[in-house]
Amino acid sequence: RRSRSHQTVSPEAADIARVLFSADDIYRRVCELAREISADLAGKQVVVLGVATGAFVFLADLVRELSLPVQIGIIHAQSYYGSSTESAGRVNVSFDRLKVDISAKHVLLVEDIIDTGRTLQKLLTEMVAASPTLFPKPPASISVCALLDKQARRVKPLPRLIGSGKLYAGYDCEDVFVVGYGLDFDERYRSLPFIGVLKSDVFLHSAEGKQQRRATGEGGG
Ligand code: XMP
Ligand code: MG
């Protein structure tokens, strides 16, 4: 299979110090994940739920490689940041605008990255608690597909997945703040086709970076 070709590269690419995962690497890995997921969930009624905003690029690429009919929805999870690159620990989850009924369905949650694990834990708890108020029945299973897994940063153990649910992780990611392929810094860099680390001066000169250095007393980075 041919890899995706990216004819244009945003000027934002000039702010990247180091590419961790190239567009071709990511595309190959997405195809592998899609094959595995398609085999595991074949014959089942599947709802794919992307977690906004960071998962939107991964979601779009992944679902187009699945050999399964799926329903697709978006859910919103908001971590409250005490500073720009460190979540403060509180997570707000909303199914308000979700139009798909997940009752008795096999749910695949699609996430950009698992960092501390707080978002995932909250998502799974709330999804189970959403029935019978929001959905008549709980899902038959909940699986999670995250492109990146920063295992070193985990403060919450991964929750036990529901039913026959599985965790699919694209790459183990080193403990650095990454952008691109949906991931942002100050809502920028999401459209870069690869994943990389920002140059330190970009971070240092931003208002968020200044805020972080005040909050943590660190030199930034
Ligand atoms: P946890 O697992 O800590 O993850 O609840 C919360 C959210 O934090 C974001 N996150 C990142 N965003 N670059 C980003 O652009 C990163 O390196 C990074 N690490 C964590 C992400 O939205 C995740 O869902
Ligand atoms: Mg996110």
C-alpha cells in the first residue's frame, strides 16, 4: 500500500526541533492498528468515539483503514491545565452532543495520547455511569485505541476495560511534550502531518511558556 503523500508542509514545521514519528511511519502504524482492530471486532456492532480535539486526525485516518462498518461519534474531554503542558488533574467529560446510542454496542474510544491516564479513567467511568440516564444500556465492550502512550507519566493505572475490550497503542512515547498530527500547543501545530518536539525558543517565547515557568519555577522547555 502506498503511504500518504503530503505535498505541502505548513510553515509551522520550522518550529519543530525533532521529529519523533514521521507521516509515513504513522501511516504504516495506523494501517497495522486498523487491521488488528478490524479482525478483533469483525461481525460486531461497533461505535468509534473520537475524543476531541486531539484525536481528530488519528480518528480520520484510522476509520478509513478499517474493514468494518462503524458508527462514528465525537466526545469531549477537557483537562484543566494549571499550566500549558501539565494537566491539573481534573477532567470534564461531555456526551452532550453525542448522537450515537452506545447501548449494547462495542465501543472503540480513539485518543491521541495517554499521558497521566486521568482522562481515560474519567472517560471509562462516565461512559459506564451514563446508562440508564443517557443510554438505555451499558456498552457491550469498551476498547481504547491511543496513538501514543507516555507510560512513564502514568499516575492513574489504566482502568480495566469493559467486556472483551482491549487496549491498542500505536507507540510508546518518551516523556516530552509533543505536537502535530492533531496534538497542539496553544491550539497550533495540529495540522502538521508528523509528530515532533517544539524548539525550546518557541515554547520559551510564548505566553503559555512564561506562565508555566512561573507556575513550576522551572527554566521551561
Ligand atoms: P492524561 O492521560 O494526562 O492526558 O489525562 C490528558 C490530555 O493531555 C494532552 N496531552 C498532550 N497534548 N502534547 C499535547 O499536545 C503532549 O505531549 C501531551 N500529553 C498529554 C492530551 O490531550 C491528552 O488527552
Ligand atoms: Mg486529548
